[in-house]
Amino acid sequence: MVTEAQALAWLTAWDRQGAHRTATEGDEAGAAWLAGEVRAAGAEVTVERFAMARVDPVAAEVSFEGQTIGGVAMFDAPDGDIAGLCGPVGQGAEIGVGTVTPWAVYTEAFRGMRRDSGHQALVLATMGGAPGLALLNAEAFNAPYGSPVLLVDSAHAEPLAAAAARGGRMRMRVRVRAERVPVDACNIVATIAGADRGRPPLVIMTPRSSWWTSTSERGGGLVCWLACLHALRAAPPACDVVFTANSGHELGHIGLDAFVASRPGWETSATWLHWGANIGAAGGTTSVVSGHEALRTAMSAFLVAAGVEHAITPGGVVPNGESRDIHRAGGRYISLVGSNPLFHLPQDRLPGAVDVAAVAQLATGAARMAIALSR
């Protein structure tokens, strides 16, 4: 149903837009492109804007022993300018030094460390699946907490650890400052009306913002989203099908919050298809996630028919990404997510980051699932 050529064309367009951080130039370029693709498919598109405060970094650096290392601040931590003794995270220096993975934000251990470390600032070298600066999502974007946190490239992990090991003899200065600029971000929304308008809707969502270009992180989900749109234009649904591609993903899902706020009750009345992160990432795996056994079984069958190897996550597992919000509300959802060695790294780009053949297969399975649920 979805050819490799079509998948590659969509992925290439995305890859050319630059970094897709919420409410930046690349994010707006992605919105304009996707809106154009919706219109080209013959559907009506709505750009739903929501207000936010964009974080524009002014200073994000750590200085010690005559050198200064630049980085990126956690977007859900406060600003600060702290000088003092450094030491390992968990010990009693003014500035704590350590390492962190981009998946840590989903753990209570990381949240607890930020709340209770006792440090006035934290400097954390990011350790992703490959060397580089693997940024962490700001899960508490609208409610910053803890101390200032500076994230730096994995290349600095050893020098920082050596400095921290010198403890009482080593002083650092951490500067984290940003401007909060009132702006609008947007979700791209399309609706295909069903024959029976009284039935609960099917919502097909994918995030469309990220820290970097994020071609394999976000691209596969967008290909699945567009494949479903084309499939349901060709096979009109019985129920209303609402497509939403949300900004604000890396900032605590604020785009999904805005979408749901204008549709009260949909978390539990609608059925949700979530095309999540890393779908078809090169070197990655695919998982089917849902709290509902029938949905897991159906999605798995469509993936098998499309030739996709995948795992099925047990129903009691709370998912990450936007489907987590639906799960916690008690809603009915199915989610496709993957693993990715380049997760949250700037080198997540074409050509090497994506398995295009896998994306086409996954999008075919996704489209068939959408048709089945819309009947």
C-alpha cells in the first residue's frame, strides 16, 4: 500500500527542514509542508494554534580549569549562575557532575535526583546510543523544578568526571540563562467525515516536533500518518476520523494538551492510533503497545501481513510518548514505537538513520489498522 519511493519522498522533505524544535523556523516549515501534503491528498486542513513561551537560550555553559564547555539547558529547570565546588552527583558539593541517558526522563530515579540532590546546579554529560549531545525532553515544561541543569556532549564525560573526582580542590561555574518568548505553536489537524457522524471518532495522531532534525525519530510516524490519510480518502470511513500532528512533543506534550482541551472527553470516548517515535529507525526494533488485548492482537496481525518483525508489550505497561496521556486517562489506544541508536542525537538524518523499506512496511500495516478501526 505504501511504496518505498513514496516513503523516501516524504522522509526527504522532512530531512531538509532542519531542526524541528517547537515554535522555531524548522517547526513552522514542517507544519507548512505537512499542511500541503494534507491538501494534496484532497483533505481539508486546519492549523490549530496554541500559546506557549518558547525558550531561547542566551547562555548555557560550564567553566573550569581555564576552559568553557557549551551545552544545552534542561528546558524544565530554572535558570541560574552558580559558582562553587564540584563533585559527583549525590555528594554534597554546590555543583553535581554526572552522566545521563535521554531515556532517564521517564524514570522516577531521575526526577527524584533533580528534586532532592542538594546541588545548586547539575552538569550532566548525555550518553545516548552514539557519541554526541543526546538531549532530554522537558517533561515538566510548564512547571520547572529542581536546580539548573546543563546537558553537554558525551565527549566531555571523562574530563568532567576527573574534575569531580578532585572534589574540594575543583571549582566550577555554571551559567544557564534563557529568554522566554511568548509565541504560538501549532497542530496540523484534518478530518475525514464518516457515514455515521454519531459514532465516537477515531483519532490518528503523531508528534511532529523534536530537538533536532530527527528524521528517524519523527519521520516514520509522519509517513504512517500520511499513509492513513491517503488510505481513508480512498476507503471512506464509517466514523469520523480526525488526524492530528502535534507540536510540543519534547516539551511535555503541550500540543496534545491543546488538542484535547478543545475536545473535552475525547481521551476516553475516542479510539486513538498513536504513531510514535523511531518507527523504522535503522538498527532499531518495533513494539506494539496498548492496554487493550484486542487492539494489540489486531495491530500485530496487520504488521505480520506487512512483513514487519515486532514485539508486543504487555498490556499493563504504561507507555511513553503521547499515548501515555491516553493510557492514564483510561482511554482506548494502540501505539507503535521503536528503538533507535540515534535517539535525540543531531546525527539522526538521512541517509543512514532510516530503514526506508521498513518504514514503508510499517506504514502499510498502520494504514490497514486505520481502515479496520474506521469500519
